[in-house]
Amino acid sequence: MALVMHRDSLNKQMDTSKYVRYTPEQVDALERVYAECPKPSSLRRQQLIRECPILSNIEPKQIKVWFQNRRCREKQRKEASRLQTVNRKLTAMNKLLMEENDRLQTQVSRLVYENGYMRQQLHTASGTTTDNSCESVVMSGQQHQQQNPTKHTQKDANNPAGLLAIAEETLAEFLSKATGTAVDWVQMIGMKPGPDSIGIVAVSRNCNGVAARACGLVSLEPMKVAEILKDRLSWFRDCRCVDVLSVISTGNGGTIELLYMQTYAPTTLAAARDFWTLRYTTSLEDGSLVICERSLTSSTGGPSGPPPSSFVRAEMLPSGYLIRACEGGSLIHIVDHVDLDVWSVPEVLRPLYESTKILAQRMTVAALRYVRQIAQEASGEVQLGGGRQPAVLRTFSQRLCRGFNDAVNGFVDDGWSLMDSDGVEDVTVVINSSPNKFLGSQYNTSLYPTFGGVLCAKASMLLQNVPPALLVRFLREHRSEWADYGVDAYSAACLKASAYAVPCARPGGFPGGQVILPLAHTVENEEFLEVVRLEGHAMFPEEAALGGRDMYLLQLCSGVEENTVGACAQLVFAPIDESFADDAPLLPSGFRVIPLESKTEMPGATRTLDLASTLEVRPGTNRPGGETDVTNYNLRSVLTIAFQFTFENHMRDSVAAMARQYVRTVVGSVQRVAMAIAPSQLGSQIGPKSLPGSPEALTLAQWITRSYRIHSGAELFQVESQSGDAILKQLWHHSDTILCCSVKTNASPVFTFANQAGLDMLETTLVSLQDITLDKILDDAGRKILCSEFSKIMQQGFAYLPAGICVSSMGRPVSYEQAIAWKVLNDDDVHHCLAFMFVNWSFM
């Protein structure tokens, strides 16, 4: 009987522990802990019970279950919210597509009508013996224009009524472009489809000037969107300044503004543009907000703007923004239509000013992306690094771009003046002696008593058949291929108040590697803000004896996605100190590569950064097998380089000479890299990384596989043919990483070969492989194991190494399940190098 009662008591306790009803007070206490730590440990849960008496009657296991259920509900809530957002986007995109379909149907109807009319005219003309009928049509049209002059000549646009007339006309023309058929729009290729896309982007065809249009959905209210878009300085990177010279309120609740805007020139080879415009902000009957804008010229009427001075006056044709409220946010229609006066630039650069795709990327899509970025930051969807606020990181990006643009343009009103040439006109050097140029008004200039100013050495050059994204990505990931660490250390020394010496260019790469630490990226990863740590620099003589110190760069990289049509690729960086304050002074330098014309035949696959074929195939040898004809791949681009340095008063000429020589050295390095990655020379590398094509590579592949068989008694892999080509192909495409390194007395093993998986794991190329040593990629445990097994490898020729962790050249940790090491023997059975195979590796 007692046993039965005890069993019933246990069952009752189990039931009560299985189903627990929490009081509101208990739920509040648990929610407070959940807000601090969604997944508390067992010790933390027990501590919670002790600290909260109201939870004393609940078992720790039940509290664990409550947190599990709470995390599950949070996950379900987020997923439901995401699906609702996707559904709203799809609904909005469907509405846009229906409007686009209606527009196309209207355009088709108009074209059918015009076609029928032309057929009728041709039929009428063919029935007569002379062309008098056609001439009469033309003459009647001219008489109609003379009898009905344009509205511009009939109105006095120098008073508010005249300006309102121009504004209303601008509004009508803008709406006809945004939602009508006033421009022949063609959908822009290369834009990502689907609910996560930026929107629907189109470019003009056969119209006056260049035009682009975008339609998209953002989760912000219309007034907020309008506020962001009107602040052109925040999102239009080419904008130098916007001055509102006059504001007039209209009777319908709108405003008319007279604006003067200056834009930067993208290269050193052409003048900058400015605009004198009227901007009209109003509401439509359906509640939509409209911000439309156009230039005021002699034909439109209106007051005259500021004189263009050193700028070329460009014209903005009716453009603007149509913002409609919708469920979950706003629908935005953006139209940009400009005439950039292409005849004022050198003929080779005219495609830059005639490209609708470049306009779309740099202005139209940029606006939509920026608004979308703000919306996602406001909703908490964007994850940022470094503990910085989004606004602070955006400010850093804007300061880097603005500082680089200022250096490229070198405006006189900013204090820049041209230095005398050294007799060769390839590099331009300008100086700015204003202390605020670098230090800013918030810094105490007395700490820099010998500060002389800022010097900028810059150059532009044309590149043939070099994809901008590929070139900039290589420059970003392989700084040692073009940069000089002595010059970098000099640039970093400008952050110190002590004196510094002009460096001498030293051959070779960096004493240490580079590690890229991400800070932020934009919505579609088209722009990255990051900190680069350059290891082992000696900024000052007293530090050299201690092995140097790390140096830091704040870096902005954009346009490295190769499938983006018309995008400018850019790498801008500035030295920073370890404190990295929000108001830290920045002196940006960098590279900009802009395509000058569209590709006639774009390769389908994604390029990688392997330079093996070009550097291994010597003159007179055949190209690697399988190389395709790339004569139709014709891409020209313009590369602009600008490097800024501070100088002391007594060292100006020395720094100028150093800067000139350094830029010339960098240009030479970039030209070498550009020739290596040009598709006309790589051919088949437009696909996956191609095989090294030299006889040495074929021989090494045979030695690697033969030595593995000798030492292990097994085959490294099965091949149908024992020819060098077949073995090399199998080795190159092996799924596991295979590396070779030299072994020399009193020297760290340096890598000499890697297959495709090895280059991917190390995040490098065959060119930069020689800069990586074995001890750099292994962690402490891996180095100890290798040291203990090294004698065995050299005596027996083979060893298995346990699972471990190594590091790529970019600083990313890589795990592997096993490593195999063996001696590679040549044809005379003499030791040639060591081979390593990392099995089942993956980035952590």
C-alpha cells in the first residue's frame, strides 16, 4: 500500500513538473533575463532561482524548457516578419510590373499607330510624281511652330509666377518619364531579380543626353524618403556641394528652390561639372510626393546662375523622384536625365559621359541603395562590426570618398596649387598648405609646429581588356604586390607629432602579412568598409630594433562584383592610429577604375585571381589548352591613382620627389598586374582557375604523385593516362589542398606551388604564394606538431599529422581533419621539396 502511494506521489510530481503555469510576475522576471541572455547556462539558471524567490517553486529543467520555447517563439516571430516583408515586396513588385506592362502596351500601341501612319504617308508619296507632298508636310510643321512658339518664350520666368510655370512644366515632363512613355526605356541587364533585388532599373535608348530610371520598395515613410533623397551630399558620391540660393513657397503647398550644384570629375583627364537647377517639391492628388528638378537655361528662362568658373556647365533635363505610400513603406520612382556636354572632353573619354549604365550605377541606383540601406539599419537588419553606430561608419565612407575626390580634382578654391614638373608629365603633383586640409579645425595645430601641408601625386592611364572589378580586388587582397612598406610607414607617421624622415623605396613585400577586419558593408555587398592591419612595420628608428609595429589603414572598397554592368571599381584607404577615434583625421589615397565602354561579349563565369598562366607561359610558347577566342572581349577603362602625403616645411621638395617616384613605381606594378589578368592573355581563365602551363609545372606534378606512391605505397589519385597533362589536371582539380614548399637551411619554408583548392584555402594566387611561409599559416599547435614530426618526414619521407587549424593569407582561420606530409623527389631521387595535403578543410 505504501509503495502504491509513493508511486502515485511520484506520478503527481512528474505531472506537475511537466505542465507549469507561470504567473505574470514570473514571466516578467524570465523575460528580463532573456533580454540580457537568451541562452543562459545551467549555473546562470540556478543563480536565477536563488535570486528570484518567485521562481523558487519551478524546477531548473522547466526554466531551461521555458528559455527553449522562448527562443523558438522569437525565431518563429522573426521568420513570420521576414515572410511578411517578402510578401509586401512581392506585392509591390507585382504592382510595378503591372505598371510597366501597361506602359509597354501603350508604347506598342503608339508604335503600331506610327507605323500605320508612316505606311500611309509612303503610300501617298508613291502615288505622286514629285516630293511636293512631303515638303508641304515639313513646311506646315514649321509654320505651326512659328504660329505656336514654346511656352518658355511667352513667360517671364524671373518672377515667382514664371518659376511656378517652369516647375509645373517640369513636373509634367518628369511624370511622363517616370510612369509614361516619354523616354524609350530598356531594362538594364545584370540587375539581380527577385524580392531581395534593388528594384527595376532601366536605361534610355536614343534620347537627348543620357537617362536612367529605377523603381523600388523601401520600408520608410514617404516624408523620410524625400528628406533623404533631397540630401544629395549624403548619397551621391560625385557631389561636391549643393547650395540652396533661393526658396519660394507656392500656393499649392509646394516649394521651389534654386540650386547650384558642383560635381567632381571622376578622373584627372577632364574638367568637373556644375548644374544650375530649379527643384520643385509638391504633392499629387493621390497623396504621392514629387521632387522634380531641371536646369535653368536660356531656352527655359529663369534667373542666371553663378558663373561656371573652372567647371563645365552641364544640363539636367526633367528628373526627380515620385514617392508613393504603400503597405509597409514607400514605392519610389527615380529618373535621372542629364546632358554632360560630351564634346568638351577628349574623344577617348566620351564613352564615360555617354554611358547610361554608368549614370544608372553612380546616381540612380546609388540613391535607391542608400535609402534601402537606411531603412534596413533602422529596422536592425544590418549587422555591423567594431561596435560603431551606422551613422559613424557611413560618415567614414563619405569622408574617404570626398577626400579622394578632392585629391583627384585639386580645386584651386580648396587651396591646391600645381608644383613644377620634373620634366616628365606622367605624374602631376599638387600641394595644399592649409593646415585644416588634413588636421581639421578641431585639432590643435600647435602640436604640429613644422607642418607644411599636404602633397598629392596623381596620374591617370588607359587600360585595355582589364575588368575593373578584378583589378581592384587584386589590389585589395595583395597589397604587397604594389605597395612599399616604407612609404606606408611614412604615411602613418603623419599621425604622430614627432618628426619623421622621407623613406627610401625598398624592394620586396611587407615584413608581415595583411589582415582585413570588416567593419560594415552595404545591402548588396557592393561596398565594404574595413580596417587593414599591416603587420611588423617600424614607423620610427627606435622601433626597428624591436621588430617594428603594426600599422592600420581604414579602407573602402567598392565595385568588386564582376557581374555589375557599368560599375566603377574603387579602392580608397587612409592611415589611422590604434585609437581610431570617430573624428580621426583622414588623408585618403587609392585607385579608381571606370569602364569606358560596354562589353560586346561578357564572359559567363566568374573570374578568379589566378595569374598563373600568364606568368608561367613564356614568350614563344603556346597558350594553355582550351583557351577560347576572346577577340570580341573589348573593354577599355580609365585608371586614376592619387596618393596624398603630409610634409614638413623644409622637406617639401624631397617629399615631392619621393611621391613622384612612388606613383611611377605603383603605376608600373599595376600595369604588370593588369597585363597578367587581361582576358586577351588569360583566355580560359575567365572560367575557373586555369592550370599552370609551364613544363616545370608538368614535371612537378609527376614528381609529387610519384613520390607519394613511393613513400606511402598508395596512389594519390587515379588517372587514366600517365601523361604530364593528365596528372597535372587531376592534381590541380583535387578536392583537398596540396601545397609544396622549399626547405632551406636557416630559412623558413616558403610555398612554391598550390593547386586550386590550395589557392582557395590560402586566399592567394600563384604570384603571391612565394610571399607566404609555412610557419605563417600554422597555429602554435600545428608548428609544434610539425617540429616533432619533421625529422621523421625527412628520414622516412612520409608522415600523418592530426587535425588542426591554420590561417589564410587574409587572416581567416581554416580547420582541416588531417594533414599528410611527404618528401618530393626528382627524377634522380634527390630531395626537391616538401608536399603537404590538407584533407577536408573548411573556413571556420
